[in-house]
Amino acid sequence: MNLIVEFAHWFVGRIGDAIIPREPTLIIRYLTPQEIMTRDRIKKIQAKIGATVDGFWGPRSIAACQAYLRALAPAESNWPGTSQEALQGYYGSPGDESKLVSLNVEGLGLRYDGKPVKSIRCHDKVADSLKRVLDSLSKTHPDILAQYAGVYNNRPMRGGSLPSLHARGAAIDLAPDTNRLSQSWPTSADMPFEVMCAFAAEGWTSAGAFWGRDSMHFEATKM
């Protein structure tokens, strides 16, 4: 009998806790050094793109970022859209290696798994444009080129069945260890905004800026 009474008191107490909230508790937490660095990085981007400089990356900052990058694209840029029909019409079939050329990148500092890269295979329609971007980044961001992760790879998109732009030799991956598919940019992934600007100046799409993730990835498609 006592057990039943004790249980009843305990049960009523739990109901009381649910109905009558306890006094709110003020929790003070200091930002970690990594969080401070991320906020500072976001503020620098916001200042550059003309967004409110508050260190928080939301819809307005995203829209301002995308507009800024689109404005950098040359007027004559004519990269295709991302539909399979548009890609087929412009680049041809995925895996068609007859469309590929060997691009000389010797001396630009590209490294794959720590080994120097002398040439890369890419679609002939993107070769000149890609070379200009890599030439520029070799002067400003050699650390990013030292983390080169590939161009041509006849495979589907990660997590999907449609062909990747890599299967047409029209995309490049850089610094994958800290710019993975699962990492949001710029709150987690750390691809420099200046690298995105270098690609935007050739009309290339930066996945981090336009998809919010996979910021290692840059492709020659319409922004």
C-alpha cells in the first residue's frame, strides 16, 4: 500500500513539473575560438558583398553573395544550364573522352595526394577558362591548389544517379578535406570566398555559394 501511495505522489509531482514550468535558467556560454574565427570570416564576406555585417549567415547574406558572384561573370559567358538536356547539348555525352583535352598545369602548384600534377584532363570547351582561373589562384591561393582533388571522373553525382559534371570534364574539386558535401558553407566549410570570386570571373558556379554545401566543387554551368 505504501508503495502505491509513494508512486502516486511521485506521479503527481511529475505532472506538476510538466504543467508548472520551473524558473528559467540563464546559461552563459562563451564562443569557442573556432566559432569566433567563423563569425569573423562571415563578417568579412558580408562586408565585401554589401550585406549586413553581423556574423550570421542567413537568406539575405546568401542572396547578396549570389548576386555579387553573378555580377562578376563576363557578359559573354555562355555556360549551359544544369538540366541534362542543356548539358548534353553543350558538352555532349558523359564519359565521352573524345571531348577531353590535356591541360598543362605544370608549375602552378597543383598537388594530388601530395604529388605534383603536371597536366589534367578536362573538356575542351572549359580548358582555356579553367587555365585562367588556375593561373590566378596560383598567385593568390597556392594552398588551395595544393589540395587539388580532380576534374574528369566518369561517375554519377554523389548520392544520386544522374551524371556528375565531372563525367563531362567540366568541374573541378579543391580542398575536399574541409569542404565536404555534408559541410555547410561558410558556417562549417572554409573555402575562401576569393576562390569563388576567381571562378565567378569566368562564369563558373561555386557549389558552396549556390548550394550551401559541397564547397570543394566548381563547375562550368550558368549561375
